[in-house]
Amino acid sequence: MRGVAVMTSDNLVLLGVIGAPHGIKGEVRIKAFTGDPLAIADYGPLLDERGRRFEIAEARAAKEVVVARIKGVTSREGAESLAGVQLFIERDKLPETEDEDEFLQADLVGCAVVGPDGVVLGTVTTVANYGAGDLLDIKLPDGRSVLMPFTKAFAPRIDIAARRIEAEPPAGLFEADDDK
């Protein structure tokens, strides 16, 4: 399956979002967008949208989130004040991927999706994941949007430099629904 990290600008990559506090000693829940959720602690200091730095001192997995202790946060009140903070890393601090099937969302958004016949089917507007894998949200020329699974079978060739995704879409995916 193809992997995707969230990207928000040319320089910052979103690695996670701080959620609710966990307990009374300043721990927080973090929704991580890294391939391995615990890896969010391995990137060193993270930044928020205002440029504040956060360093994860300890992290452990808990169901669908990472429970973490952030350096300098020692109370529930301190943890509560961080709810909703987005945690970023500068793109150039990310290690080069060894897997040719890993992409940043921003590298995919805006790419033309081209069918087997060379016709442009649409443009990627977002990458969604509802739990069963990544989906490309593709805006069609007629204004409709479709979700296409982001797998090697349906998107076998990707040329980020050319901003092009060659697709082998499921039958009927790009056809208009005549029932409406």
C-alpha cells in the first residue's frame, strides 16, 4: 500500500495534532500522521504554526493515538492549553525515503490524473484516509469529485516532477451518474 504524509506548505510537514490531556501530570494525546505513530518522537523538536518549539520527551502507543509527555509541560492545565496544536517539521529535516511508493500529500495535490488513453480525468484536490487506506479526491472537469483508491493497481505510475498520475481506475468511476 502506498504511504502518505501530510504537508501544509512548501517547507512544513504536519506530523501530528495534539488532542486532549491524558491524566493529571501533563501528558497529551497526539494523533500522529507518521507511518509508525511512535516515530513522531524521533524527529526532534517540532514546531507549531506560530513557530513555537515542542520536544516529545516520552511517547507510548494507546489505541488510536500516541500518549506523550512534552518537555516543560507538567500539569493537566498545561496539557489542556495545547489541545488542537498542530505539530510540524521542516521538510528538509525529513529523511529521504527509501521507498519509491511513499509520497507527501502536497506532492500529490494538484497532480493531473491521466487515464490509460492519455486523457486527463481530473486533478487531485486532497488525499483522504477513512481507515481502509489512502484515497485520492479527484475533481473532474465537470465539477464532480470522485475518490479513487491510492494503490499501485489504480495509480501504477506517478511522476511528481511532471505533476502527473497515470491511473487505471475502477470501471465506471469517472462516468457520470445518470440517476440524478
